[in-house]
Amino acid sequence: MNLDFSFVEMTKIVITTKILAPIAALFELISYVSTAWLRHAVETYEIASAESGKELLKNI
């Protein structure tokens, strides 16, 4: 394994890292927000289902 990088190769690695790290962070943020939104939607659906079930039992 050759670890003798040239200055140009190191510059490419640094620039690529500086560009890709914020993009990866953005995708992580989008994933976190969408997961939280889906969790909220499921909880809301479960609450609505439970309430409609109570209404059905009251009408019987």
C-alpha cells in the first residue's frame, strides 16, 4: 500500500471531504426529520383509531 501522497492528491482529498461532509450531514438531517414526522403521523393515526374505536363501542 503506497502512502506517499502528492500535494495534489492530498488537496483533492481535502476538497472532496469539505464538499461531501456537509452533503452527508444534510442527508442525515433530512433522514432525522422525516423519521420524526413519520413517528408523529403514526402516533396521530393510532390516537385517532383509538378514539374512533371508543366512539364505536359507545354506539353499540
